Amino acid sequence: MHSSTFDLSQNIEGGDSRKGLDAKGKAEVQRMMKSQGVGFDEARRLVVQERFRREGIGADGRPRDPKFVSFS
């Protein structure tokens, strides 16, 4: 699964050890594409947002834990 903005083929051919989407991730993206009627990139974005929500991570990538402290 790939698009013009998400294509790992060059990385894999170049010896990158990352494998891309696993079988579960591919199934989630395909389900989202079908149920929401969206393309691959939008489905990937929605799946990541859903994972963030389940894990208590905000859309901006920061934890929603009220005890979280960040120094910058």
C-alpha cells in the first residue's frame, strides 16, 4: 500500500529495516478507506488519529495525561 506521499519502496530497496504497515495496520487502513470512502493517505491519517485517541495522545502529539510535564 502506497501513494505519491507515502512510498517506502526506495527505503526497502535501500536496505531500510522498517517494514511499513503490518497486516493489522493494512487491514485498518483498508477498512477505513471502505467505510469512510476516502483515499489511502486520508485513511492512514484517520487510523493514526484513532490510535492517538485510544492511547490518550492529543492530535498535536502530546500526551493528555494531566501529570505530563514538558520542558522546552
